[in-house]
Amino acid sequence: MKAIIIAIGDELLIGQVLDTNSQWISQQCNDLNIEVIGHRTIPDGVASTTDAIDRAFRQCDLVILTGGLGPTNDDYTARALAAYYGMEIVFHQATWDRLTEYFASRGRQITDALKPQAMLPEGVTFLENDMGTAPGMYHCREGKHLVSFPGVPHEMKHLFSRRFVPLIRPFLGKSRLIQRTVLTVGLGETDIAGRIADIESALPKELSLAYLPDIGKVRLRVSGRGEDVENLGSIVNQVADDIIERLGSAVYGEGEISLAEAVKELMVNKRLTLGLAESCTGGNISREIVSVPGASGYFKGSIVSYANEIKHLILSVSSESLNNYGAVSEEVAREMADGALRILNTDMAVSVTGIAGPDGGSESKPVGTFWVGIAMKGRHTETYQINFNRDRERNIRFVTVYVLNKIRLLVNEF
Amino acid sequence: MKAIIIAIGDELLIGQVLDTNSQWISQQCNDLNIEVIGHRTIPDGVASTTDAIDRAFRQCDLVILTGGLGPTNDDYTARALAAYYGMEIVFHQATWDRLTEYFASRGRQITDALKPQAMLPEGVTFLENDMGTAPGMYHCREGKHLVSFPGVPHEMKHLFSRRFVPLIRPFLGKSRLIQRTVLTVGLGETDIAGRIADIESALPKELSLAYLPDIGKVRLRVSGRGEDVENLGSIVNQVADDIIERLGSAVYGEGEISLAEAVKELMVNKRLTLGLAESCTGGNISREIVSVPGASGYFKGSIVSYANEIKHLILSVSSESLNNYGAVSEEVAREMADGALRILNTDMAVSVTGIAGPDGGSESKPVGTFWVGIAMKGRHTETYQINFNRDRERNIRFVTVYVLNKIRLLVNEF
């Protein structure tokens, strides 16, 4: 089954609101073996909606509408559906009763302003909305399915999963999508493409391989679709395994986990604790670590020593090093890491000092210069210099990924 | 001028990547007086791209493509443009030279794997990409404009603003968009709507007023479009001034500045220094402060005391308070702020301790409970309890906005 998702709303076309519904619905469709062949965003209006439905049905079997349902004047979907199917718009008592009940359950009185929400096309199947006031609608004619959801994300998700999936499942075939996503860090797209060129050129024709780059990271998605799930699964696995073996330590996981989650798993498993001393990153590494629930299992804290005075006072970085080498130097990075290890009393402490930009660069230390120090109990403190050449935000994000990856690689060796 | 934005990529259609480009481009078009009449998302492929271009040009004068340009095998845009316009694909020496230079500037050697990025349609205008490897492309035939950008957001934004806008501006009419955006914090949409109901109902018919909510903040955009720029400007100003006066201290600025920028301006002007003691926010407040260049003018650092041990060891929070009241308590928030003021040696120190979730809540302290402490030299330390009721990420972001706003309001009084 092929589907097109149509998001309705002027607010989307002027960029006032970001459409996240189409992505979520695409993920669900992908899992259900519905192939999404397009997204469309269209203006509010009956004509634009019927026109978009008409065009979409020339290419697909399922049209999924979001938005254009609700209590305000700019709700056109119900009228557009009635126009498209040649149905009457009638007062729908069951929907009105639900609305009345919904308001009552929130201790509020329903008003006539909501009447238009109960004026609905006669003959469609209504999808009861437990999360809000606007029902979804479903209709099938001549093998072509149409479903319409309100634009509010949590209402749409509820209606999709609870009401729509049971209706559509009987129409779906046996073909399944099989995929694995390999998560890499520290290599660019081009590097990866070079390293796995032979695997890629020998890719079985049933499979596809996609590169999904993010700052400092690339996800590689191996996927194939077909009915012979077992065979497909085995060739997807073979290719994914080959890629993982080839890329070695650049692979930090599979699926949807974040780099910070991978680090947490490792640290907790090895029963190691971590502390940080951050300067230019201003707490971003700590923030990233703490975004994972349960980070307290290994993370003790971070000294964000933005001012040199704090590097000296709290982390005991020597005035000599600060004066002789500057805050962005190997010596200061080392002393920051050593200081953090001592005062945070952890097994490992990592420091970062650098010039995020846009100001503060010099010829010998341009914007994007970073020093990282890694101290561990009973080991020699290691330091690394790196240079990124980006804007402030991206420099900070890059070095965060770099540091998390350094921690991962070091702890992996234990 | 009417435009359709086409995002290319299978990764969008299976929901693996969220398309944020179309929203950003829509905003820019809106400002430029280009009416965006649709967004499309289409699969990778030459045929699907030429087909989408062809369909779009039947409805609009400008087609904006994103994605499908880059170093890997799944890049179809250049070939699609060549096919659509009947151009040859040729090796483009200038692009290759730029690529070589780009790599050299990063201390890397270019490889033949990048050759396909210099194979481009003959006769289009190339948009030089200072942020990455893939150039943009622009072509105009018979009054129909087409522009193509790589999918990486910061490269696309750079090429749009720096390269594309100067090319398209001569084709745009005299009508201008005049707008002012009033930035508020601490009030909900409904609160604001109630306070400015009379201003809104008396809004001149040429103007529109939009509410753009974000976590803890609402932007109010007053805008009008027309050729009489002077008159339009004066009525936009009148309305914006009325709103600012009415909303008083909830207004933290205008335009695009962030709350952290507003705080920086205030603190630097008043020559005050700031330190933080963060627990559950894990450095997010510090991170937000440091996102503003020049934050070092007032910000000294943050003690991210994620573990209780660190609250005690570094911030000198008493074991009694931690044991008797728990880490999320008024006493601990106060002692954290006092400790930070002392050891960071600042004029002001702010602490946050709370339960971000999903775990760690209890009946008396549910997830979303936060205590904030504000210490200042020579003043009694103030504490505030707040409750948000959201997921981990949003709780952290809410309390960050809350804290920045508290700092702003307090310093404003000085």
C-alpha cells in the first residue's frame, strides 16, 4: 500500500509552526509496511484540500490528512471531505454528546461556538478522540482509503494508533521492511564511503544503504523490503555485520541510542565514575550526559570554569600555566583534568578548554582550537589537541561529541 | 511570486529525519514577500525529482529544492536538474578547486570519492558553499526560477541568505513586509490574550498579530504588508508599543534576541558577575548563558553538582540538610546558592535542585518539583519553589527559562 501524507495549514506554509506529524506518521507507516511516497503541505481551504486529495489518489491508495479539524474558523477538512465524496454535512449527535461529556469531565460547560465541530460529513467512519474535541474521520471508496486527523500531535497519535491502525491492518500485505541502523562516530561520510566501498558496490539488489549524517556522527541504515522475511533478514544482517566489522571502533551502537547513552552503558557496566571540567563548552558535555535518565549511576558533576579565576580557585590550575601558556593550552587542559579528578573524586575526569568563537582567536590559536585532557586514577593524564573550524554552536557540539567518543574509546579498552 | 518547497530524501519519507528546512525557508520567503503555496517531500531519484519539479512549475514561479546533494551515492539532484533542463553533466573545475581548498584548509587530502560532487549540470549558476562541500545551484528559464540547496541545515541557510537572496531580490515586487516581534517570558498565551484583548480587537485591518509560543516564552509578531512602507511602519509601531507597555516586565526584548542575550546585556551594563550551582539541570543553564558570545563579560562558571557528595564537598551544603530535607529542598537550594556565591566569588549566584524525571519522584515531591535559590552579596538569599509537570527534557528547559527570567527581573530592579 502506498500513502501520501497531507498536512493542512497556512501556519505551516508561513513557517510559524514546524510539522512534526508527518515524520511521526511516516515512521508508523514504515513499520506497518505502508510505503509513504510523499508528504504535502497545503493551505487551509476546501478547494485546496479536495484538489490535493484528488491528486494524491492518482498516485497512492491511502491519503492521510492532518490538521484543519478543530474549533476555529479555519477548519476546512470536514467540508472538503463532504465536497470530495459528494456527502451532506449533517449535525452529528454522537460527536456532540462526546463533546458535551468531554467538557463536563473537565468541569466546563460546552458552548455553541463548538457546534461546527459536530457538523460532519454523512457516511464517514468517525474515530473517537479521547484526548480532545475533534474526531478523526475514515472513509474507503473503491479501494482508496482516506483518513483525517486533527493537527494536535498527541491527539493525532492517539487516533492513529488506537483507531486507525485496526481499521487499516486487514488491507496490508505480507511484505515487510527489514532494517538495521549502524551508529558511527568520528568518521565523515566520505571516509566511511571509502572504507566500505566494496560492501556498498556489492550490495544485494533488494537492499539499500543510506547515510544519515549529524554533527560528528553518521548513521548508516541498511534496509530491504519483501515477503521472504527470513531471507531478507539474513542478507540485511550480513551487510550490517560486514559494515560493523569494517568500521570497527567507529561504531558506537545500533538503532536509536544516543552517544551519551552508549557512554552511560559502558561506564555503569565497568562501574566507573566520571567528572568533568568544562570551559568553552559551558556545561554542554554535562548537559548531554544528563539528558540520559539514570546518568547519576556514573556521573558526579562538572566544574564549568568559564573564568580563568575559577580554573585556578576551584580546579587548582596554576597561575604559571595560565600566564605562560594561556587558558587554551595542553598544560591547562591537563591541570583541569587532574584538578577535577581530585576534587570530584571520580575514577575518570575529562577537561575541555578552547576557543569556541566568534571572538578570542589568534594566529597561533584560531577559533576552533580545543585542548582535551583525560585523567584517570593511577594513569598518566592524556591530552589531545583538536581543531574544528565552525561557528560557536557547532564548535561546542563537535567537541562534545569528540569528548564523549574519547571517553567511550578509552573505557572500551578496559 | 509563488513558491513550492521540495524536500528530497527517502530518509524523510520513512520518518528517520525531521524536515526542519521547509519551515525555515518558509519563514524567509514570508519575509521576502514570496508566497509559499506548498511543501512537498519526495523520494530520492532522478525521475521523482524531475516529475516533482515539472508539477510544481505548473502552480508556481519558484521551486526550492533541498537535499539530494552531497558526497554519497544517493545524490540525485544534479542529475535531475540536468535531465529536467536537457543539460550535460560535466566536470566542474571551479567546484573541484573549492573542494580541494576546503579539504586543505582542514588539513586533509581530497580523494576521488568526492569527484561526483564536481560533476554538475552545464549552464546553471553555482552558489558557492563556504560551509561545506556541495554547492547550491540556481537556474531561471522563461521566468521560472529553480534553486537547489544541500539538505544540511546550516549549509542551506548560508546558501539561501548569502547567495540566493541577492539573486532573487530583483524579481520581487515593491510590497514589503513590516513587522515587529515582541518577546515575552513568564506568561502563557491565554494570559497574554486576556491582557491585550482590547488592543487585539482594535487591530487595524492591514495588520495581523501572531502568537508564537515556545517553552516558557511567547513571541508576539505584529505584521503588515503593503507598498506604503511609512504608514504601515507607523501603525505597526503603534500596536507594538501598546503591547509592550501593557505587558510590562514580561517583555524581555524585541526581534531575535534570546533570553540569555537579554540577561547578558543587563548584567554587563550593571557590572554584575554571575555564578551557578546546578543539579538536575546538569549544566543547561550555564550552557544557555554561554551560547551568547561575550558571556565571559559577566559569567564566571557553574558547579554542576549532580551527585549529593559534590553538593557537600564543593558547595559546602551541610550533610544535615541533605539528610533531613533531601537534595530537592529549600534548605539545599539556599545552601547551594550561598556556597556558589562564596567559592565562585561572584555578585550573584543562582542554584537549582529538582526532580527532572522520569524517575525520582514521590508523593510529596513529584517529578517536576524544583527549588531555586538566589544569593547576592549583602542580601538575604531568596528561594522559590516551582512545579512543572512535563517530561525530563521539557522540565529542564522550563526551569532554565524560569531561572534566567528570575535573574533578569531581579537585576532589573537595581
